[in-house]
Amino acid sequence: METTAFIIAGVLILLIGYIIVIYNRLITLKHAVDKAWANIDVLLKQRHDELPKLVETCKQYMAHEKTTLENVIAARNQAWTARNNGDTKGVGKAENVMRMGLGNLFAVAENYPELKADQSFQKLQTRISSIENAIADRREFYNESVNLYNVRQEVFPDVLVAKQFAHQPRDLLEFDASEITDVDLKSLF
């Protein structure tokens, strides 16, 4: 009888230990997703802080391109709102609109040699392009973290622990397919 009790106690201890390992792994992955999002968030904020400076610089040269400038700022505000609401899908959509607006702005700037030669514009354009590249890198890392977290919640027996402790899948940060297509510069003029 004692041997049976020891075996049952041993099995229960192993089972509890295994559940703890699964739970801790889910928590680790959840925090990795949060950290990856925080890294993207920092870059998005930096880009959003740079956009008004870029628009102000452009306004001095592009008075009749007011619509292009307004579209960039409107997209920035939409992205900011989605970001503050924790709406990952909304951020993806708004960021796509903003990237398209920036592409249009940089394309229209080609018509203004004085603007292209302006050092403030050049610095801001370089800074924003650098931030864009960093966002793409961080987005890849974020999506990989989300994928690991979501997969872990769906595999057996982790799914049992995930459901018990109310872990929810996270959304990938996705941008429109139009983001990966070439910009038709002729249509912008």
C-alpha cells in the first residue's frame, strides 16, 4: 500500500511539475511578445515624432501640395489612435496608409529641387527611412514571437494549461500587400 501511495504521489508531483513548466513557458513567451511590441512601439513613436518636422520642412517649399501633407498627418493620427487602443490590426492598416503617404510625399518632393537640397529635409528623410528599416526588422521579430506564443497555446498538452489560465492568442502585425509592391511613381505625378 505504501508503494502505491508513493507512486501516486510521484506521478502527481511530476504532473504538477510539468504543468508548472508549461505555465512558465507560456508566461515567458507572453512577455517576449510584449517586449517585441514595446520595441516596435518605440520606433513607431520615433517615426511619429519625426513626421511633423518633415511636414513643416516640406510646407515651406510645397504650399500647393497641401493635400499630400494633410494625408500624411491624418494617417499618422490614425496610427497613433490605433496604437494607443492596443489595436494591432488597426496599427497595421494605419501604418500602411502612412507609409504610402510618405512614399507619395518623397515622390512629390522630387519636383522641388530646393526641398531636396534642404539639409533638414535630407536628415529627416534619412532618419525616417532608417526608422522604417528598423520597424521592418522589429516587426519580423514581433511576428515570430507571436507565432511561437500562439503555437504553444495550441499544442497538446499546453492547450489545456493555456485555456485553464485564460491565455489568448495575439494578432500578428501585418501590413497590406500593397506595401510590398513597387510604387508607380508615374501615377503620383
